Amino acid sequence: MIQKVVMIGAGNLATQLSLALHENGIEILQVYSRTVESAKALAEKLNCKYTISVKEIEKNADLYVFALSDKALQPILDGLPVPIGKVVHTAGSIPVDIFENYTKIYGVFYPLQTFSKERKVDFSDIPICIESNNMEFQENLIALAKRISKSVHLISSDQRKQLHLAAVFTCNFTNHMYCIGQKLLEEKDVDFELLKPLILETAQKALQLNPLSAQTGPAVRFDEEIMSSHEKALENTPDFKKLYSFVSESIYKMHKSK
Amino acid sequence: MIQKVVMIGAGNLATQLSLALHENGIEILQVYSRTVESAKALAEKLNCKYTISVKEIEKNADLYVFALSDKALQPILDGLPVPIGKVVHTAGSIPVDIFENYTKIYGVFYPLQTFSKERKVDFSDIPICIESNNMEFQENLIALAKRISKSVHLISSDQRKQLHLAAVFTCNFTNHMYCIGQKLLEEKDVDFELLKPLILETAQKALQLNPLSAQTGPAVRFDEEIMSSHEKALENTPDFKKLYSFVSESIYKMHKSK
């Protein structure tokens, strides 16, 4: 069983995940981060030790969770004393076997969600994608994931990479559409509050109906008059105009071929 | 006061709006639609008359609501007996003065939301944008809107057009991102259910935090390694690949300049 965890990283995901584990009876032994500021901030929330030196990472943990940006993972692995015990990373697009030259038993613990330090999330609905090179360890990871979430899944590295890509579209790109909406309203002195019920309903509708059949608006109707009037309104923001044309075309094509 | 309404149109918006008015004590006298099928379907829900002939539209209504696609509005106006009484349309991008050659008192009653026939919406949070050429009628429209919604706003034609454009980005384009996410998961046999908590959280987060500061993912970090691996994964769907590059670039540019 996994009881004692060292958290490598203190960013958005590391913060939210370690808090969720802590609240569900898992002991976070230590937090490692590259800066004292972030290591200390998270360690204080968890009431645990912290370090900024890889050499001082605790040796006796049941699990080392690497919750780092993809770029940071490899250099930190290279700096670690070997062997390092049982490890997981939390990344969408990194194959599980990145660990194979560093330790014997390893896996992935990927919570599919968007995390910000300042917004607490309820882990119980977050899908956690598990993968491992070792059957027993995999079972332990599943048990650990089930302590914090009702939605635990065995997902291969190949599937996980695709999930991450799909998440970029449905989360980051969607959020960018919200940003553009906000900028457009600012131009005409209209409160962004007016868009909020629409943002929420669009999401809730996609949870109930198939998003393909739920599509509305000028592009799916191919209403050229509105589309060209919208493009004209975007003359001063050529990037938004290009994006408008391109996404409208993509909507129309997808619906024509459905 | 507005008590008796004729609904011109029987599409998604006409259906949801007339049901909301009906449930809040407004009498829908009649439904007009171009096809018997849709006119009858809505009239049955409202327990009222219907017609498919513009000549047979009731003469004694307090208000005629034109809830039609933008393309359909002009030809129907041209076919109507003149004068037609007090009218509103429900469109985002049509100026209020489209009515000026047809009647004396007119306005706009624009509920800013996405509507589907098969999904009932709670009108109470939906922003309703009001505009009129007549002060007394405008007050009556505000009173009517307040019967169904807590969020009633005076919005000019110019602002309303911008709201509609912003809504296309935050609703239709966002929904298209969901569609792409779904298609990507289908390719690797991963259940779309796994994306649903992310879709909901992305929306809820934008209601609480500023979407610009809430942005996460590879583009805002400018993580070239992940972005190029994602683009490679999209080789077989060149449209999605182009969209990926383009939106990523737009995210990066917006955040660099914030």
C-alpha cells in the first residue's frame, strides 16, 4: 500500500493533488521544488518538510510523484541519486518508460483536469489515468487514485497522449475563445458578465447532448451574410478575423461530412 | 402592458422563449411557421392556434415576436399585411431599424443563450437585451423580460452585434473544440466521458477567474516540444493541425502582450 509520498514539484497540479491526497489520509513526507518560495508555500499548506536540493529528497517514501512541467522532468531525473524507489509522473504527453533507466518500478498518475493554485477543485469527479510497468504497483496506484476520485481508468501512453491533445482543444483553446469574447466586449464597453450564462450552458449542453448535434450559430447554418458582417467587424483585429474564418470553415466542413 | 403574443417562428429559440413566456402568464395567441410540422409541434406544447399563412396571422396581439433565422426575417416582413402592430425580433446581428418601413413601434428582445429544441433551459439567468425606438414600449418590453429573467439590459444595436460576435466565439467555436476533442478520442477508442469534467471545470473557472489569467497548457507556456509532438499527432487531420498551430500562436501572442 502507498502511505508516504514525496511530492516533486509545487506548481498548480502538485498543489491541488498533494492537498487532495493529504485530506484523504496520505502522508506527504516532503515537497521538493526548485525555489524556496514555492516549496515552502506548499509545505506550509501540508504541514510537512520541504527541500530545494535533489540530494536531500527523503529516501523512505512509498511513492515519488513527479508533478512538474514536461521540460523540468528530465533534468531533475538526471540529478537524482539512483535508485529512487517507486515513481510516477503526472504528465499527459510523456510516455511511462521515461523512467526505465532510473528505477525498476514506475508508472503514471495523470489527473485529467485544469488546475490553478487559486482555485480549489473537487477531485472526486476528476478522471485519473493510471499506467504502470508492474502489475502490483499498478494495483496500488489504482487504490491510491480511488481514495481521491470515483473515476479511475487504465489508459496506455498512446491513449493518454491523445487525451492530452483533446484536452488542449477542449480546455485551453476553449478558454482562449472566452478570452477573445472578453476582449471583443471590452471594445464596446459591454460587461463580460453577460457572456457567463452562455459559457456555462454551452459546457452543460455538451455534457448532455452530443456536441456535434448541439452545434448552433451562423457557421453550421452557413449564414454567409452574418459571417461576412462578423468578419467585417473584426477588421481591426486581423488575428481574430483569421481565426473566425478558419473555425467557421472547420465547423461547416465537419457538419457537412457528419 | 404586454399580455397577448404571436410567435413568428417555431425553431429552437421560438420554442424555448414561447414556453418560458407561457409558463409566466403570457398568452401565446398563435404560432406562425413556414411548415405545418413545426408550427403544429410548438402550438401543441402551448395549447394555442397555429398558421402557415402570413395572411392569417392574428391582428389583435399586443406583441409580434419574430424569432426567425436572419435570412427568413426580411421575406416574411415583406409578405405581411401592413401595419402589423408592435413588433420585436430576437436576433443578435440585425439592427432594430429593420422594422422602420413596416410599423411605427418596434424593438429588440434578444436572449443571449444557445437554444436547442431538445434541451429545456432556465430563462431566469439568461441576459435579455432590450432596445426600442419608443420609450413606453421599451418599458413594456423590460417588464415582459423581467417576467422570465433576472438579467435584463438595455443594449444598443451596435453593442448587441458585438455581443453576438463574442457569443459565436465563446459558444459555437467552443462547442467546435468539444467536437474536435470527441473526434480525437474516437480515433484512439477513448470514451468522451473522460473529457466532461474538464469541459465543465474550464467553464466554471472562467466564471470565477479572469479567463486570461486562468489560461493553462502548452501554448501559454510556449512548450515547443509538446506543441510539435501534438502537431505530429495531427498529421492525418490537416485541418485540426492547422487550427492547433493557429490557436496556439494566438494564445501565446495574447499572453505575451497582456
